[in-house]
Amino acid sequence: MSSQIDLDEISLADPVVEDREQRRVRSVLESGHLAAGSEVAAFEAAFADYCGTDHAVATSNGTTALHAALAALGIGEGDRVLTTPLSFVATANAIRLVGAEPVFADVDPDSYNLDPEAASERVDSLDGDVDAIMPVHLYGLPAEMDRFRALADACDATLIEDAAQAHGATYRGEPVGSLGDAGCFSFYPTKNMTTGEGGMVVTDDDAVARRLRSFINHGRDPEDGSVHRSVGHNFRMTDIAAAIGRAQLERLPDFVESRRANARRLSEGIDAPSITTPTEAAYKRHSYHQYTVRSPERDALASGLERIGIDTGVYYPTPIHEQPAYDDIESSFPVAERLTREVLSVPVHPSLADETVETIATAIDTVIADE
């Protein structure tokens, strides 16, 4: 195979929305009840059951899920939240939106997730003055939740999971989202399951769930909608989005298994020694929202794959602390900064045929050999 041969385009993402989702949406449209109602409640119950939590509260998107979770857990003005600089900017934006300060620590070079050792050192440098820790399960790989739970307990901090990319991932056999004080998911179209736009917060804490339901609905009392006990937002999900979500959730186990199978084929098929493929510890189950390799020739690899019709993505080209919105943060995080120059995501979604996955692996080797 030559890197000069054009293929039919192989997309990086391909949301699977078919008859089941369309039937559920038509049913909602025919009911005439389009805003948050029984469909949202049913989706919340099903998602809580999937995550093994007592509660799930649906929101309008993943960012509002993070924002609402932080607020419901009492994080606000003057508080510090420790998180990773290698994530989508929404992770840090949600922290600032509640008036808190994002505090970063570097990431692990193998998992790309927040490094527990670096996080512990950062907490020590602040004399333990950290109010919440928010690891991200980047690309679908669970963070080291045991160590973050211990660190959070040691400094009396809240533990919040940013599981926006990790639907279906597990840590020591437990679903992500169920391992902290709250877990937050996104249902953006490229995620492992979608509602078009949407989010979810899961928790076992009755009081937190009650505050969440109030916060996302203008501060209303959950039992008396005419009473507004606090200032809140309209972060509600619609019944239309929830109808899509219920259908997608039923298929999520198959979606994740397909992603995992495609990831195995890619890892087995890529032979180029300069390419680092994803790692997965025995006690973690990666859900492969992204299949992300590392290469010192990342830009050349991306260009070569794009030329022959294989879509790629860089997540993320700039660490959060180097974004203009965060130019007041002067710290350097060398591992995260290096990874932004080396990481490249290639297609792994469930719509790929086996032979297409093999084509992607062969193309990576070929492009690298041609450079």
C-alpha cells in the first residue's frame, strides 16, 4: 500500500443514530410534551442503573453537567480545584464558572491522565489547601481513582469524575462515574453514546442530587415548583434528547465492545517502532472514545493519513494552561506540553469494518516508513 493511494474517506467519528432513535423521537413529538418530562426521568433512571449509582440528573450538555456538579457539591468562590491541563477546556471553564480556581498538575506519560504523584506534590505545595480534585478519564481510560480517593480524603476534598469521554469504562470492575462524590458525562455526537447535545451527573448522595435538580431548574424547590430557594440556571435536558439517549444507552454495551475490538486490531496491526499505542492496565477497562497514538512525527503522520483519506484529530493541540483564557497561569507542565505535540487520534468508532481497521493500521506503518 502506498501513501499516495486515495481511499474512500474514513471519518474520525460516525454517530450511529438509526430507526430505534427515530421511533423514540417521533413518539415524543406525537405526545406534544417536548421539554423535560417523563422521558428525561426514564433516561435518568436507566443511566443511574447503568452506572450503579442512586441518582442521575440529566443536563443540557457535558459542560453544564460539570458546572452543576461543582455547584451542588458546594464548590464556589475562592475554592481550589485540582485537575489536569490535558483535557478539553470545559473541564477548567466549569471550575471558573462557579468562581473557583483551577489548579493544575502534570499528567502521566503512559495513560495521559492526571498523574497521582504530581497531584500529591501539588497538594503538598499548597499545604493541603485544595477543596476538590477532578481527574479526567481521558479518551475513555479511567484515571487512578484509588489514589485520587486517598488524596481527596487526606486533604478533606471533594472528588469529582470528569467522565465526559468514558461511557462504559470501568475501574477495578466498577463503572466510572460511581467512584467519586459525583461523576459527569457528555452526550455530544462524537461520544460513545449521544443525545445530540446533553449531559448527566451521577451520585449516591441524596442531598447532592436534590441540589442538582434545583440548580439546573432555576433554583426551584424539587417538591414545589413555585418556590425558588436559590439562584439557578436552565440546564435542563429535553424529552427529545432523552428519547435519543434511552435508545443509545440500550446499545452502549455493543458500541463499547466494537470500539474495544477495533482498538485491539489497531494495536496488533501497527508495527512502526516510533508509534506508541494506547496502554490499558489489567484493572482498567478502556472504552476508547478515542484511539490515540503518540509519534515524534505526529504532524507528518497526520498529513500523510489525511492525504489518503483517513481522518485524524489532535486532542488537544494546546494544554489548557497555555490557552489565552488562562494566560494568568504561569506554571509549566512538561509532560502535558510534550503530549500536545505528539498525540494523534485515528478512527476507532463502531461503524468501521474489520478490513477498514486493518487498512488504518497498515496506512500508519506505511506513512511512517515513507517519511
